[in-house]
Amino acid sequence: MTVRRVVPNLRSEAVEENRRFYGLLGLEEVMNLGWIVTLAPPAGGTAQVSVMTEDRTAPVVPDLSVEVDDVDAAYALVRDSGAEIVHPLQDEEWGVRRFFVRDPDGRVVNVLSHR
């Protein structure tokens, strides 16, 4: 399994204000689903930050997203380790397959692959 990118998720009701603030640091909108906006440098790359008001299909807003090349393999490893699965493995309508797991300090990690 290979990690493709790691993205911090910031829970906020001030999405537009955050978009403007991070724009001052050179980030621009690369995705907007209404409840989540992802910002990245205009040249691309894996440096990104997401601002979320909620998570559309999960019970909590994750603290961090980790994109992997094989989410099914990651799910099997995490499940077999006994870690707490917060949101089950499923395909989402916006083109990802994902699950949430709680890390040892209680943070929720969104593990995903793009389909």
C-alpha cells in the first residue's frame, strides 16, 4: 500500500473566510462540494488543506484524510489490528471509496482511494 497524500481537515462554519485567508498564502480552490472545500497551490502537487462544515455521509468530521492506492487493503489491515472503525468502508457519490478509523489519541482519520 502506498500513501498518495495527507490532507488536514479543518472543521469550520467560516468556509469563505478560510478560503480567502488561505488564498493569502497562495492556495486556491480545487474542489467544492458545498460542505467541503479543498485548497491547493495553483501549480498542483499534494500539498492541500480542506475546510469542512460537516461530513455528508459520516457521523463526524475527520481530522485528517489519508489517500492510499488500495483502500481495501488498508481497511483489512486496520480492521485486523482491532482499531476502532468510525465509519464503514463504502463508495461515495463524489468518486471515492473510504472509511474512518480512530487513531490512538482519538483523532478520526478518513482513509480513501479515488475510484
